[in-house]
Amino acid sequence: MITKAIEIEDLVRKYPFTVKYLMTHGIKCIACGEPIWGTLEEAAIEKGFNQDEIDFFISEMNGMISNTV
């Protein structure tokens, strides 16, 4: 399960499909060539997203996990 507190490195390793999702929302990650360290929440806030938007991203990505299982 993806949470705000997941480290970007762990997110990319556990759920590689999230790389493309994050890129489409302007959040680059380790596999994209722009290393980002810290949590998903920290990366999203750095890119200007508010808490509601972050919650929406997390909800969508967790839904993607459900669809792949």
C-alpha cells in the first residue's frame, strides 16, 4: 500500500508503474534521471501540490495496485 510517508526510492522499487504516473503529474523520480530523496509527500509538496492533490494521487496509485493483483 502506498502512503504519503513512503520513500520515493521504495515506491519506485516496489511499484515501478508509478514512475510514469508520477512523471505525468510533474513529479520526477529516481528512475527518471532526476534523483529525489525523501517521501512521496515531500516530493509532491516541493512540486507545489496541496494535501488534497497528494491524497488523490495516493488513492489513484493504490487503485492501480488493486487492478494489477
